[in-house]
Amino acid sequence: MSIAETWGLAEQLLRKSGILPVVTADSVDEARKLSAALLKGGLTAIELTLRTPAALDALVALKKELPGIAVGMGTVLTIEQMQKCIELGADLWLRRAPRRSWPMRWPRRRSRWCRAARRRPNSCR
């Protein structure tokens, strides 16, 4: 699968879910309970953070036990993390974008809004 096809699938997944809750779980059981509750509430995708040692084990458990939820992994910082996430079945993975790439990724008006919002959070109402 090409990078463009992968990006297209990730974009479809995110558009379908509408919102991507971020879950930081200290155990597989905690990730399972949180994800099941989110799925029951109608959310079909989550981002499972890689901040805890249980993250990759939680990914495996969620893919096996909750097939109705798409699991994204973030924030992926290394190629090794990316490869492990793909190998374990992550539906998508997220990385931090360098600031200088923001104007290229977002429409010009949107990037101005984001810069303004960073300086003055209430200025974009």
C-alpha cells in the first residue's frame, strides 16, 4: 500500500469517527474499560498514547477484544515505534508535526487562525 493510500484510509477513518479521544492507560485492563465505554458511547476510534509501558500490550488486547474500535497510536517518535505499531495492528499512528510544516499542511486561513489562537486563545471566536 502506498503512503497516499495509507493517508487516505487514515483520513476516512478520522472523518467517520468525527472525534479522536486520547487514552493514556497505565494497564491493559484500564485501556480495555475506557475503550469499551467510549465504544458504547458511540465513539469508534481512539488514540492510545505511547507514554506508558502498557501501551503496546493494550493495543494487542483492544484489537483482539474490541474489533469495533479503531486504535491509533501516538505520539510515535521513532521509526522503531512506528514499525512496532504497524506490526501489532494499529489502524493509524500519529506523530508530532514540526512547526515549520504547519502552513504547508493546513489551508492558509486555518494556519493564521491557529497561530492567533496560540497567542490569544479567546481571539478566534
